[in-house]
Amino acid sequence: MFTEKRYRQYISDFNSTFTGGISLDDFFDKYYEKSATFEYVPQARKNIGRHQILAFWEGVAEKMQEVILSHTHFLADEKTVASEAPIDFLCKEDLEWNGITYNAGSKFRLMMCAFYDVSPSNKFSYVRVYSIYNPGYKPDE
């Protein structure tokens, strides 16, 4: 079972990929099946397999630093994990993200809800991420 303790480590490891910690390659290998699908619903984008998922994450990392904060909800059973958490972004360049324009150096926060299918080897085989932007969600200064 993918426990809450393991999930907290997963988030910590993900965040460290932006700050010189674990590499995205090692992160993927630690937590994902090689044939996994990572679906980012706001962009109607399905990234299938190691290569596409890593390319998606690397593309995001080129534009902005992402920090997933402590989850507000977590549910898990033998085959599924569900969580809700705020995510803060720091823009490295001027960009458009999900229909909103941001300037380099600006910060914004999304609320994320994610559903993870867990394989028998306790890795993620399918992930669906939903994120909601609201100007009332303010990143920490």
C-alpha cells in the first residue's frame, strides 16, 4: 500500500528535483512504472511512458519552479491514492499557464487534486492531476 508516509516522501522528493536534490530520472524510476500515464487534465494532456512524462516535467521546470505544499486531504487503499494540496509556482520567464499570463519573477498558487493508480509493485501506473486557479489563492511570500 502507498502509505501517507511514503506519499510525503514522494512529494519531498518531487520538490527536491527543482532544488538540486533527486534527479527527475531517479524520481520517476523510484515512484512510477515505466509505462505509466501522467494526465494533466487542465491541458487535456496525457503523457504516456517514461519519455513523455519526463519531457513534460522538464518543460515545466524550464519555465517555473514548482513547490507542492503539505496536502490538505489524503486517502489511500491498496490500489488508489487521492490527495489535495496547494502548489506554489515561481515563474522563471514570462509565460502563459492554463490561460493566465504571468511575468518572470511572479508567483501564483494552484489547488491540486490528484488521483494515483497504484500497481502491485507499489508504484504509480496512472496519475490524473486536476488543478484550479483562483486569484484568491495566494502563494507564501
